[in-house]
Amino acid sequence: MQIKIKPNVYIHKKQLGLAESVDLSWVAGLLRGVQDGRSLQSAAEIMDMSYRTLWNRLKAAEKELGCRLLMSIKGHGSTLTAAAMTLLAIVDEVEKEYSSLSKEQEKRLQQRLENLNSDDHKKWLLCASNDPILEESIQDLNAFELRTMGSGQSLERLLSGDADLAGFHVPDDDSISAVRQRLSAEGILAYPVMRRSQGLIVAKGNPLGIKKLKDLARPEIRFINRQRGAGTRLLLDKLLDAEGLPVQKIKGYQREEFTHSAIATAIMAGTADAGVGLKSVAIEYGLNFIPLGDETYFLAMASDMIKRSAVSELIRKIRGHAHSRPGYEEVKLRKSK
């Protein structure tokens, strides 16, 4: 849907307590039709009206205006009178004067039209995997309610219709291809919004000398994991499988936290020695970071949601923060295939 605003010009005539009006914009349309086709019949065809109806309305308008608007010239159809030319110039001037103002009004009203559901103070529900930039970007946007959960759970909420958008991340291109195939079957698209670095977060100075993933199997190292369904945990499991490292050898693998900040806090408090998390969080908490790889963070939604101004603003904020923060890169928005 697209809003279009055009001014209508009327004249009102009060007679015996009754108000009558003549729609000069309609009359101008008739006159333009005659100009284009050189006859009243052609104007009737252009305006999709019967000749008789058009003739009657023309005569009624001439009666109210007190002047003739058309003259018939034998063999040449109809032509506009001087009064008709003046009337047409008046309407054209009004339409031109208000055209720029109308465009601004159209833009404002279009944004309100796109957010009719928000008129009830309803917010779009965004279920998303934990990310500091996402949380920061959404703070000043009243159009969203954020609920943090794992990537897999966020997508399930979206697919079931319980959420309007989902934020998730996957470890590689093979994974996103499989996710996109499932989403597209439900009319849902996934848009990449940022790249971020994931790795092992360890204590400042790395006192235990942790250098690689296999070091997690050392008996003295206490690990802290993300919850089941979290994209970070899926990344860890994929890497452990590639290394041939059984999870049973990792002390604390079953201990779970729900955010990157909670992982960093546990390590700062000395209750854990290592966990998988974001480079940006490690820097923020003054901890050491051992990179494991980069991943892409996506927002998924029905195709019509991307047109909403609030969604565009959210993506703009995410990309802006990602552009300037260590451990992140902005991703140019493109439509999922």
C-alpha cells in the first residue's frame, strides 16, 4: 500500500440555506481530457464515464460557474473557452503549489500506515541470540521488545509465529544454506547485518597458558559453556568435533550461562578459567582472547517486515555500531536467496 495525496479544489455556493459545491479538480480533469482528445467523447473515454453522464455534469458545472467552458467547432470537435483556460490554470497552480507539501505528508503518513499495529502500543517481538551491539541498538527504538535466547530457539519462535523477527548466527556458509532453505519454505528471509569474532575468553594475562581448543581437556582448566541451542555452543561443538575432542574430557562443559557477559564475569570472578565468547566482550572486561573464527549474525523476518521504517532503523544502528567496534565488521544489507 502506498499513500498518495492530491489537493481537490471546490467552490461552494450557499442558496436558501443549502450549500452546493462544484468540484473544480474534476472539471479540470474533464478539460484536460478534451484537450488531449479534441472532443467530449474522447474525454468520456479517458475518464471512463458515459457521454450522457459527462454531458450532464458539464452543463451543471457551467450553470454553477455562470460561464461556458467548451465550444463546439464544426468538423473540429470541442475546444476550451477562455474561461476554461483560466479555470484550468487556477487548478494547475494550486496542485503545483501543494505538490511538495503533499510529498512530505505522504512520507509521514506512509510511515504511520506501515506501523498500524504499533498504534495500539504493540511492539514487534524480536527473539534473538545474545549480542551487545543488538542490545545497544534496540535501546532507543520503542518499536521492539527483545527477548534473548539461543539462535535455534529464536528461529523456532519465528517459524511458529510467536515472534516477528529472529536474530541468530551460524558458524559457516553450509549452516546458513540449510537454515535459509527451511526459512524460505515459510516465506521468511534472512539478512546478514554484521560479522563478529568468536574465541576463547581467558583470564587477563592468560596465567594458565591456554593457546588452543585442545587445552580445554587439561584437568586443571575449568570451562564454562553457553546454553543448549545457543549459536556459540553450536560453534564450539562443531570445532570440538573437527578436533576429535570428546566433550567428556572438558571439565565444566555441562555448566551453562546465557550471555557472553556472564561468561566474562565468571572468568573475572575466578570461578572459571575459560569460555567461548565474543572478542568485543573480552576487550570490554579486560580479559585475554584467543580467536577461533568469525561468524555472521543475521536478522530473519517475513519479507514485508524489511520495508518497515523501524526495522530499517534497527539495521542502520547495528551496522553503524559494528563498523566502529573491535571484534566486529558491518555487513552490507542484501536479500537472502
